[in-house]
Amino acid sequence: MAAKRRDSRSRSPDEDQSDKAIRKWLSSHVEVGAIVAVANYQEGSLHYERGVVLSVRPKNFNVGLQQSDGTFGESGPTFDYAGRNWRERDDGLRIVIPTEAVLAACNAAKSER
């Protein structure tokens, strides 16, 4: 199981979410149309994006990421029920529980674009 990559000096809004809690949340909330949050860690920077579940299969599901105009993409990354990217495990994308703090971080990232 991959450990969350964090900058220990700053607190992230999903810091208290364990892998087990994310798996449990996903198993009971993933359905077409459900809003999810995607943590994106790239080049030493962590930001969050809002997404919507587009399709659901027994082992994975697809997410359309929110675009700058507020709409959601008609296609997007595939995730497993542990929240990991289905195709590229180490690409920095991970589903996290969309708590108020995480959704606020999604909104902040959107307003910076």
C-alpha cells in the first residue's frame, strides 16, 4: 500500500483520512453522479480537484474532473475502490473523502486558475 506523500511542515485537508476510511467511504458512496475529491500531488505540490463519478464497474470507476468553466469532463481517470489510479499507480492522483475542508481546497484551487 502506497504511503501518502506529504510535506510535514504543512497540514493538508485530507491528512486525517486513513486508507481504510477512504476505502470504506468509497464502497458506500460510489455511484454514477456522486461528487468525489481528487488529491493531485505533482512536482512537490498538492492540490485538490472536484470530480463526478461517470461510470461504475465491479473493480473500478471513472471520474470526470471539474473544468475551469464549472462543468465536468465526459471522460477522465479510472480509480479502484482504494482510491488509487487504476492505470498509473504512481501518477500522484488519489481519491480522498470530500469533506468540507477538502471541498474548500477544491474551490480555492479552482479560483486560482
